[in-house]
Amino acid sequence: MKPSSFNYHAPTRVEEATALLAEHGDGAKVLAGGQSLVPMLSLRLASFEHLVDLNKVEGLSAIERVNGHLRVGAIVRQAVAEHSADVAASVPLLSKALPHIGHFQIRNRGTVGGSIAHADPASELPAVALALDATIEAAGPGGTRKIAAADFFVSTWQTALADDEILSAVEFPVWGPGSGFAVEELTRRHGDFALAGAVVGVQVSGDTVTKATIGLFGVGPTPLRASAAEAALLSGADAAEAGKVAASHISPVDDIHASGAYRTQVTAVIVRRAIEAALKEARS
Ligand SMILES: Cc1cc2nc3c(=O)[nH]c(=O)nc-3n(C[C@H](O)[C@H](O)[C@H](O)COP(=O)(O)OP(=O)(O)OC[C@H]3O[C@@H](n4cnc5c(N)ncnc54)[C@H](O)[C@@H]3O)c2cc1C
């Protein structure tokens, strides 16, 4: 199938892109890597009169250290971030999550910003952004604003971005020494979206866990923070106990891929495994 016809815009400046969005309202859609949008258009699950392509917009493809954060521009390709030594050294959780996205062909075109703006609850990168308390930079006709990841993911495929805003960058906090990170997920086949997944970061001092973050994906309408499990871990619970706590606070629904009960059961296991791996790395 082919998409419905649309007007294609290729702005070169952020101001031009946001002006086009403001002019055409909900008749316009941003195009980044096209790995989610183009299949939706081709299958005619969605249609828009105007596509605003960000790929030629200047200033959206840098990876840089800024004030204790790693700033990743909106159209940095997932494959570029995956192979970046800066990303691996500064935000290992992002580095570890990226290879789980689909297949390398998808990551060659798909963007970090596109994955986060798309806000698929089964996606890895929104969970990483949420778990790390990342800051989303939104650019609109009136300038830029910062949105905490905790406020960004509103519902399935819905974010706090206004119709005339683009996600221009994501700022991930850089953790200090004694940290460890892990990503665990269950998929039916390599490259599929996860039936359930967990991203974990811990920081230790000797035997004590001093900082813990756990993000879940594929088990709710948005990525979720397993706050009760984080608190349990900080209070001395072991990985298996924290996994059970994480699972006891979610209510995934049944769908064609798996039942909610199965996803809940799997969550306890993958959270345990991710905590064990993150602790091992933090202590090594
Ligand atoms: C076979 C297959 C398997 C996949 N498996 C996975 C997987 O396992 N895990 C996973 O996370 N993803 C998976 N994906 C999706 C892939 O990661 C996409 O790259 C990603 O979801 C969207 O990024 P994109 O740059 O391609 O965005 P696009 O497809 O161009 O856009 C997606 C949506 O986000 C909006 N958007 C994009 N960028 C911006 C921006 N800067 N500002 C505002 N809005 C924006 C668009 O308007 C659109 O609504 C898969 C895709 C395919 C085709």
C-alpha cells in the first residue's frame, strides 16, 4: 500500500520547522527516521496533509556533554548513539538499551528523539529517559522549554509536546563512579518489541546500594518507574524481593501478544536479573 498524498517540507532551521507546525496544526506531522511514521502512513493507519522533515534541520544531530548531562540532539541516529564512545562512557544505560531496538537497519535510520517523541510504551528509550530522570528539550514558535521525563509521557503515543513543538534534544544525567546498569527484556523473536522489559541503574558504596532506579516498559500505557522496588532495594531488599515488589505494583492488560498475568510474572524475573547484572557491574 502507498500513503495518501501529502505536502513534503524540508526546513533547515528549527524556527522554520515549528512555524510550519504552527501554520498547519494537526494536519502536519514531524518526520524523523520514519521507522514508525512511514509504516503507519503506508498502511494508512494515519494520514497527514503536511510532513515536516527534520533531517535537514541544523543543530539537531550533536552529542555533547553539558553541565553534568549528555545532550543528545533529536535526530541523532540510534545506530550513531549505539556506537558512540561518549554515550558508552557517560550514559551506559542508553548504550545498553539501543541494541535492543528492532534490527540494525531500523537503528540506522531511527532517531533517539523520534523514539522518545513517539512514546511507545513497549519501547526501550522512553523507559531509559524516565529511569534516568532525563530532561526533554522542546522547541516551539516561542522558544524552548524543558520538560522532565516524569511529565513527558502522558499516555500511549501521547506526550506533553504541543502540536507546534518538536523535541529538539534529550539531556541524560551522567552518574558517578560505583554505578552499574542493565537492560533485560523478553521478546518472542529477536527484534520484536518487548513483551516486558526493565532498565536498571544502581550505585553502591561497599555493600550498600546508595542510588537505584528501575524503569519498566511493555507493561503499562506509558513507561513506568518501579518506585516501590527502588525503595525496597535502597532499604536492603535483595534483587528477587525487589523484582516481586516491582511486579506487584503493575497491572498490564491482556492483548494479542501476551496476557497481563504473564507480563506481571515475567516482570518479577527480568527486574531481578537486571538488578543482579547492574549490581555485578557496579561492584566490579
Ligand atoms: C520492524 C520494526 C521493529 C521495531 N522494533 C522496535 C523495538 O524493538 N523497540 C523500539 O523502541 N522501537 C522499535 N521500532 C521503532 C523504531 O525504534 C523507530 O525508530 C522509533 O520508534 C521512531 O523513531 P523515528 O526516528 O524513526 O521516528 P519517526 O518514525 O519519523 O516518527 C515517529 C513519531 O514521532 C514523531 N517525532 C519523531 N521525531 C520527533 C521530534 N524530534 N519531535 C517531535 N515529534 C517527533 C513523529 O511525528 C511520529 O509521530 C521498530 C520499528 C520497526 C519498523
